[in-house]
Amino acid sequence: MKGRVRIVAWLAALITASGLARAQNDPIPVTSPDGQVEMRLFLTKPDDSRYFRLSYQVSFHGKLVIDTSMMGLVLQNQEPILGENLGLSTTVRETGSRYNSLVAEYIQNGSLGRRISVEARAYNDGVAFRYYLSKTPQTDDLRIEEEATEFHFAQDGRAFARIVENYQPRDADEYRPAKLGELKRTSLISLPLLVEQPGVGWVAITEAQMENYAGLFLFHSGGRILRSTLAPRADDAALAVRGTAPAESPWRVLMIASGPRKLLDSDIVRDLNPPPAIADTSWIKPSKDLVPVSDSVELEETFARLEKSGAAGVKIDLKNRSDQQMIEFYRRAAKAAAAHHLTIEFENGPAADGIERTWPNVLPRDDAAFTRLLNSF
């Protein structure tokens, strides 16, 4: 765990406000269908760095809500950060039913072909982006220590955060209001996080489609900047993610609206998940008679037995964990329950990520604290 603490401290030291950036390339924009939300990708060179860094900005109604913010991943025993010293390789644009998208691929100069791609989508109610790593010799044994994603707010507005310890979010956690710049640097913040940008709008940071990755948390690194940190693996606290490429991160989501209550109408998190994986959903019916299940080792056997007994559904407590192993179990349990015609409810898990779109047998997680917060305005 000490290694991860050193990494977080080192990453925080690299943070440089957008005003200190000496130069940047031409931004690559992606704009929402209504033209009111825009995300821009570009490379910028902080004054205290030899390298250009992958960066982004987000605007709403033509005004910045997220100023120049750095991006990237920290891979074990590989330097520099996969997000530094890059060159743009290709860009691809697409249009979905409710969004416009951009995929930008970058090659890290002098690194024998290390690549990182960013897929960005702009909706009328926000933006989302994720990292994609293609298969290369350097990613055959993928080991991610940290994620170097920043959220540099344009203004120091009110922030509503849930503070947690040891990367353990709880459904019972409540929001605490404070000025963004007054958040303690030692605080670990779970998602969603709500921040006001006075005279412009409101931004909620969360994530979507969590799969084979670690849960995202935030900490205040100074000024108006929040920095990402990932839940450490249960078997190796020096790592957050271990796997093989090709690989992709969950979506980093910024829900945006003119007022906080309008965020209740947003479907962006759900829409970022893949379409339903269940062809016949006629068997899925609401049920309050859910059987608690705790045996993750014999999950298939347990679900088969419950299906045979006529059970309608199950309930699983994720133990306030959002490390990579628990996220893998979370998705595996949803799929296995569907195979045995069981509805499933998760408690004390990661941020609600829209899994119920892909697996309609998963009962939507009502983030009661976040809903209460938005309704309070």
C-alpha cells in the first residue's frame, strides 16, 4: 500500500494549472447533438515537465466547466506515464442515437509502440470518456498501478461529497457540503460527486460499465483540481488492475445540467452500457422475496439449486468493496443469475454503473443518498 501512496503523492506533484501550460496542439472537439456540450482533447506541456501531456476540457453553453485536465495511466515498471510524450495517430468519429463520439489514438514516442486511445462521447446531458489499450508486447501482462485522470473545475463552487475510508463505499454514506477548494487533501471521495459551477451549471462525476477494472475514487489535490485514484487489488495493494490487452477502462462520466434536479432525468450512465444480453426477459418480474447469497466460490451451484427450488431472486452484499476482484464477481454474478432465471440485487457495492441495461435481471440500484441530495435543491 505504501507504494501506491507514493505514486498518488508523485502524481499530485505533477499537477499544473492550465494557465502554466506553455503550448498545446490543435484541440480535437466532440460536441453533443444539441451543440451545447463539448469535450476537447489535446496535448499540453506543463512548465514543470519535459513532455506534452494528454489533456481535455469540457464546456457547457460555451463556458468552461472543466478546465485543462491531465489524463493517462500509470503502468507498473514503465515510464513515463502512458499519457505523456504522445503523438496523435488516428481519429475516428461516429454518431449514435443520442450522442456524437470521437476515438483518438496516440502513440508514445520512443516507447517501442506503446499506445493509448481515448473514446469520448458527448450527450446533451453530459460527456463520458474511457481509455483503451491495444495489444502490444508492453501490455501482454497489463499491470495498472494508478489512473492519472484529473477533473480541474473552472470555478471554485460548492461541492457535495461522500467521504470514505480505505476505498470502502457504503450505501449509508451521506453527502457533506463544502467549497471545492476547502475539501481536505486527506479525504477519499466516493462517486457520484456533485459540484456547482456558478452561473454555468452543475456537474456530477461518476462512472459507467465497470468490468474487469477497479472502482474510481477522487481526492482533492489542491485548488480546483480533483485527482483520480483506484481501489487497490485485494491480493496486491501495489496494483489496481491486472490483466491482458486489449483492455478498456470504465467510462468516466460527467453529467451536466443547468440545475441539480435536472440530473435526475439523465440516462447517460445507463446508456453507456452495452444493450441487453438477455433475449427473453418475460421471466423477469419484481420480487421482494430475495434469498441472501454469500458463497461466491460455488456461485453456479448455488444459483442452480435456487432455480430448482423455485426462488425468484437473490440478494448479494458486496461488502463495501470495489476492487478489481469484487467488480469481476459483480458482473459474473449478474450473468450467472440471468442464466438461472434469477433476479439479483446488489448492496454496498460500487457506484451505480448502469449494469441493469445489459443485465435486466439486476434490480436498479437506487443511490438513495444522491437522489435525496438532488431532490433537496
